[in-house]
Amino acid sequence: MHDADIRKILHEVEMKRICALDPSTRVIDELGIFEGKFRIDVAAVNGYLHGYEIKSAEDNLVRLDSQQAAYNKVFDKLTLVADEAHVEEAMKVVPPWWGLMVAGMRDGVPYVDEIWAPRLNPQVDPYAICQLLWKEEAMSILSSRKLSAGLWTSRRRVLWETLTFSLELKELKEIVRDTLKNRENWRSETGRTTKKKSRSKKRTRQNVKAKTEQPARNSGAGVKTAKQISKKTLRMAEGAIKNAILTSYL
């Protein structure tokens, strides 16, 4: 099955089931972790942060080792959703606490079945969990707990570190889950927008500098051209003034 087909049936079956059990669940496609270095295919956020990684027929399991190392630091539960072609290999390589689901076609109809359920992940990292927060969100959390003194101009990594050392893991997990569930403007993270604007401003400054320095680099040629334009402009201005004087006497 193709990635899009597996994702579709995963939403229609598994996500629908989870949302029926807990209507407060928020389902997020392509959730970025570690500042966007990794993106898990589907995440369900409710009482747990549950990640689902899809491996379609076109994929292989080569990247799964590095993905596991990253995902294990963030998600409470993890499930590999593998095409039928990968199931045998997947059963040998996924950690024991990962869940495993198989996706395929049965009598021409797509299906997804659970082979075994996930268990709680014992390897979560508080700092990695904090990295799910945008800078403004982290600052708001610190401020509400009177932990923001001296941090208003700090980089977001400093805010994440402060949260990591200031809050118990259980509370930190709850806060991050609630923040993800209530987040608006999901794909318009302030940090990314700022970077784009910053690059744009940098290019503008470089262009202005290049234009300013161009006459100097062209030696006398640029100066001569500027003088010619000035004389022409003056002649046009003088003519306009004469016409205005003559018109006032008519």
C-alpha cells in the first residue's frame, strides 16, 4: 500500500476509534520533534502522546533505527504501522514497548489491524518533550509559575532547559499535551516566520549596499553618468520655471 492509502485508513479506523473513546483527542499529521529534524507521520494527543510511524510498500526500514532513537525520547506510546511486506522484519526490530500494526488489502479493500498493542515508553527525555513547545508557549508557562525572571530575552533553548529542571516529568508531560491540544495557527510558528523575515531583511541590506558601492567600483564611469543626469535634470527644471513665469504674465 502507498503511504497516502495507509494514512487514510489509519485515520478512518484507528484515529476514529481513539477519538470515540476520548473526544478531547487531537490528531496531528507530521508532528515535528527536535526542532523539526524528525517528523512522525501521525500523533494522537489525549491522556498520552502517541506517535504512529508509517512504513508503506515503497519504504524500507533503514531509517527506523534513527527514528526510534528520536521518537523514544518524546512519545509516551509508539506504534509502527507497516505494510504487509515489512511486518516480518518489523517484528524483529521494533522495541518491545512499541505497538505494531499491519496495513494491506483484503479482498480489494484496505485494512489496518493491530498485531500487538504498545506499552508505556520507559525512555522519555524531559528536555526533548519541552522542545515541542514554541518559544511563546514556553515563556507563558514559565511566567504563570513565576519562573520567568531574567528570561524574557533568552533563547528558547534556555526556556526549555529551565522548564526541564523546574517541573516534574508528570506535570511537564501534562502541560505539553494540553498546549498541543489547544494550539492554534499550527503551521505558523513564530520562530520560522522570524527567520524568513530576517533572511529577507539581510538580502535587502546586501542589495542596498551593492547598489551604493557600485559607482565607486566603476571608478569615474559612475560619477560621469551621475553628472550627466544632474545637468539634464537642471535644464528640465529651469525650463519648467520659465514656462511657469511666462504663464503667470498671460
